[in-house]
Amino acid sequence: MNESDFKQLLKEKTACINDLIYGYLPEETGYFKKISEAVNYSVRAGGKRLRPMLILESYRLCGGSREEEEKRTAPFMAAMEFIHTYSLVHDDLPAMDNDLLRRGLPTTHAKFGEDFGILAGDALLNLAYEIMAEAVCKSEDDTAAKAMKVIAKKAGISGMVGGQCLDVELTGKPMSEEQLDFIFKLKTGALIEAAFMSGAILAGADSEKTEALGQAGFLTGMAFQIRDDILDMTGTEEEIGKPVNSDEKNNKTTYVTLYGLERAEDDVRNFSEKAENMIRATGDNEFLVELIRSMVSRKK
Amino acid sequence: MNESDFKQLLKEKTACINDLIYGYLPEETGYFKKISEAVNYSVRAGGKRLRPMLILESYRLCGGSREEEEKRTAPFMAAMEFIHTYSLVHDDLPAMDNDLLRRGLPTTHAKFGEDFGILAGDALLNLAYEIMAEAVCKSEDDTAAKAMKVIAKKAGISGMVGGQCLDVELTGKPMSEEQLDFIFKLKTGALIEAAFMSGAILAGADSEKTEALGQAGFLTGMAFQIRDDILDMTGTEEEIGKPVNSDEKNNKTTYVTLYGLERAEDDVRNFSEKAENMIRATGDNEFLVELIRSMVSRKK
């Protein structure tokens, strides 16, 4: 696949995902007006929709039924993006990273107030689970329940939240390699792992294949997060849509401050190549391979 | 049942529920130490465990299997209490009610910092769903999935979060009767409704019975919340374990400021009598009836 074909396809797929997940957003009506506006703003503010895309592409990689594809995957794609969005909204709060800009737009709390920043995050997290619970009730087999279980585990204390906690706890303090690895593994890796795994589960993949794809997701997440640290150090505000050197501003140890730029670049390459090989060993999905390449070599 | 028998029974049941829900708490170990401490502190800080108790008693009222009782109800009891706890932890944050004391103890953010107040709430909400998702995966019928769906709906934007949002939005502003009813219905009523309904669903009750008990729960929740407003106005700090007149301090319209103390007392009585009659029409559970009476006539 050449680069311009990939970019075109990526654009189309992102637009499809947007249509799909916006369908799960609440109506901005009556007494729900302000909270719905805050929730919808947070989700519509943009984003690459990588996690839902990974669910869908992992489902396809594992040969999931084409006929049932939307019914099976759509609720989980929306839920996954809402969980990701809630985590960003809460991360941006004054008591956390205290960021006023994300993707070039005011963050949710900057626009709707700190209280509604907290509440919009809470609403999004609940909404994600409500959508999955509904899908589990409608499902004729146990795949939806299993996918939900994986996502809940990877989103919570032993996943994303756990990673975020250590990250916050160690902000401004020197951090060991073990600590940084733990944070990367959980804060970013866990949800991408869950995306790969839930796509596989929904396609009916066995546990061996599901675990292998989880590992590929984990490696992708690591590479992705290292790239994020590299960009924070080398990008411009215009490129990355938020203030640069925000990590440095907050006195954070990053992959780059710990290992240096060269090693960081090497590891991105190594991790993503491993992920690619694991995906190729599972099945055929050229777009997914290209997607991972683009995720880890992105400029913003 | 005389008062001292009821009090003894309530004490024993509360202790049982504590044992049960503490079993679902995370270990305070390794890099998870601080967040687990914050989560466990929030849950162990006390509370009447009314919502899990209502699940259990509603299950019994509907004649749920005695043999499968713990297996069926325990995960939902823990999840419900964790959802309730997360909502309190986030409500207490500086950007929300800004309370430093709850039940006579420092609030979670007062003890662990504002960032960990936010994160402990997030962790608790995720944990609740993780526990329910696990229960759904283990369940041999569709009752667990249905119970989870009801709880998710009533916890989220069209339930507790929605009520909380309007409450926050209108703080310090005059509030209409319709607005206050909306807040009461959703902020407190929805979760108590969900407790009654999920207990019934787990017992295998039909939808008619489930709806009727939901209505009883809703009325109980209304009466309970009105009592809360009455106590904020008339109780002492020692009795209620937090600063009195906190509503007045925050310039909140309450049931008492809107309708007066007499009408508030009348409504508590009317709503709880209705709830009691609906419960008696469903089945026999004298403890549940006494529990509701104690909830709405409490002094703290």
C-alpha cells in the first residue's frame, strides 16, 4: 500500500468511525443540556480514533463475520473511544496536568468549568459501560461479555488508571526505568492492548490468538507512547496542537530524558517491528500494519 | 420487629456486607500502593451500606434462590457500593462541594491530595464495572447482564451523573420545584431505584415486579434525600459527621428552603408509606420495611 492510498483510506475510515461513535452521544436537551454539551464537545474535539480503529482492524484480522461486523464491534468501538476521552478530560484537569489546550482547542474544563470537567469524564466513563452492558444483553453468545471484561480490566486500576496514578505520584521526582516502563505499559499500553484483544474476542478468536494480539497491542502502545515523548521534546506547538515541552514544564522524567533520543528512536522501531511480525503471524491485514507504522512514526 | 431487634439485625447485616465488599478491594502493594490505599480508605471510611443491603433484601423479597444468593448478589452489592463511593469522592472535590470532612473523617482528596481524589473515584467506578463484567462472564443466565445494564443506566448521565450535573449547575441560583425534583429523582433516587431493580432481576423476578420495586426504590430515594436536607438544616455536626448547614453555606436551594419543614416532613412520610405498600404488595420482607422506615426517619 503506498502512502497516499493509505492516507486516503485512513481518512475514510476515520470519518466512518466518527459517524458511528457520534451515534452513541447523548442529546443536548432539557436539563441534560450542559453535561451533554460537555460530553459531546470532549468527544467531537477530534482525535485519531486509533483505539476504535484497532478494535475493528483486529476483528477483521481474526476473520470476524462481515455480516455481523457493525453489530458486534460498534458498541465496543464507541465505548473504547469514550473511555480514552474520559481519561484525557480528567488528565487535563488543574489538579492533574493542568492543560488548557488539547488538539489546538480549549480542554473540556477550560471551556465548561472544572466541575463539568470532572463530571463530563464521569459521564463518559459511565456511558462507555452502559453501551457495553447493552451490547452484552443483546449478544447471542459470550463474546460481548468477555470483551467488556477485558476492557474493564485494562481501563481500571490494574491498567490505565494504575499507570496514570504512578505517573501523577512521580511527577517532578526522578523516575527509574522500571517505574517508567510500568507507567508506559499501563497508562497507554493497556488500552491499546484491550483494543486488539477485544477485537479478536468479538471475532471469535481463541485465547491463544487473543493473547498474541494483546501482546502486539502492548508493543504498539509502548512504541506509540515513546513517540509521544519524543514529539513533546522535538515538535512545535503548531504540529502537536498543544504546548511543547509540557513534560519538561511539569518536571517529568520521560523516555527521552531517561534513555536519550537515539535509544528512544531505536526502541520505537524495535517494538513496532515486533508488533508487526506478530500481526502478520496471525493473519492478513495490510491496513493494520500500515496503521501501526503511521502511529509510531507520526509527526503529531 | 421491635426497634432493638432491628438495630441488632442491622448491625449484623452491615458487618456481613462490609466483609463481603472488602473482599473486592485491591491489595495495597507495589506501584499500586497509593491508589489502592486511597480507594480502600474511601470505601472503608464507613457508610451505612444501604444500597448493597437493598440489593440483597430486594433479592430476598422476590424469592431469589438461597443457595445461589451470595454468588448472584455479592458482585453487584460491591459494585453498587463502589459506584456510590466514587460519586461521594468526586462530589467532595474542591471544584464540586469542596468538603473536607465526611462521616467525621477527612475526605479522600483531603487525605491523599486532589489528584488522587479524582483518580480514586475513577478507579472505583472502573472497579465496579470490572466486578460486574466478571460476574456476567460467570453467570449461567442473562440476569447478571440485565442487572448490570440497569445499574449502568441509573448511574450515568440519565441517572445519578445527570442529577449531579444539574445540582452543580444550579448551585447558588434559585431553583424551581421541577428542577429540584429532577435532581432528587436522579441524584439520589436513581441509584436506590437501581438497587431495588437489580436485586429483583438477580432473583429472577419478571419485569412487572422489577418495575414496581424500582418505583418503591425511587420513592424511598426521594424520602431519603428530603430527610438529608432536613438534617442538614436541623442536625448538629456531631450527629451528622460533617459541617451542618453546608447546603446553606453553598447557597443551595433545598427541599426545606423550597417547601418548608412541615411539607418536607409530610412528604417523607407519604413517599415512604407508598414505598412500603408497594413492597408489601410484592412479598414478605419485614426487615426491608423496617430498613426503609429507619432510612427516612434517621437522625444522621
